[in-house]
Amino acid sequence: MTAVANDDANPVTHIMTAVHEGSSAPEFSLPDQDGAMHSLAESRGAWVLLYFYPKDDTPGCTKEACMIRDSFPDFGAIKATVFGVSVDSVESHKKFAEKYGLPFTLLADTRKEAVRAYGVWGKKKMMGREYEGTLRTSFLIDPKGNVAKVYRNVKPEGHAAEVLKDLRAFLAKA
């Protein structure tokens, strides 16, 4: 499945392929809320929840982040890494993480490289207005770097519990 995205700052059209279950997870290198760089490769050998969200400190994104925060000890017990990704800045992520005591890593994709690589940048509609933005989507990536599960149109409430349930099921099969 291929989607076309157009960056307002760069009129060149970018082609991106939607990531699906069983495919190799696209690599990235992005700064976190403290400016330190992180890549997917550094998490090889562990399960990774890579969740894309539209905007720091908005109602749905805050609910999703806080539910993951509240379940974070369970992710830790499984030794799973959590990366939250949006196109917000490092500074915005820092404020968001501090305000809500988020214990996991938020990655700043200001150049929209990861959102495009994962196929989660697209048309959205709010209050009758159409615009492009991050589609709330999560990827559960296995220790080998392959996508084990894709969660599209994520509902913030209950998402952390759903991912943990799936993670436990994958671990039970191993």
C-alpha cells in the first residue's frame, strides 16, 4: 500500500509505504526530550512499543501518554522499550514529559522522517477542516526488528492494556 504525502515546506512529493505486520521496521535516529539521539537499532534484542501521536499536551495524546505511564512498570517487567513519537520539538516534548511525569522516551520527528517511513502522516479531518498530520498509530516491534503488530486508529483509552495483553501473548508463544 502506497500513500503520497506533501510537505508544505517542501513541495516535493514523497512516496511512503505503509508498514505492515511481518515487515522489517524502518530504522530511525531521532532526538529525545533531552536532545539525546535514539535509534531503533539500539533496542534490538528487546520488544519495542513505537507509538505515534499527533501533538503534545492535547486531550487524547495526554490520555494515551498517561495510560502508558501508569502501565510503565508492566512494560518494564517485560523489558519492553517504549518510544512515543510526534512531530513536536524537543522542547515541547520536555515540557510534556515533565508536566505528566512520563518515564519513557519521547522522540521529536520535526523533519517528519519517521512518520513518513512508517506511513502515519496523512489526511485528517477536524471540525470540517481537512489537513495533514500524524495518524494515531502504534507498532509493536519484536526483538529482531520486525513488526509483530500494527495498531491503526488507536483509541487512547485502553491502548496500553491492549498492547501489554498482546506482548504477553507473544512472549507465551516464544
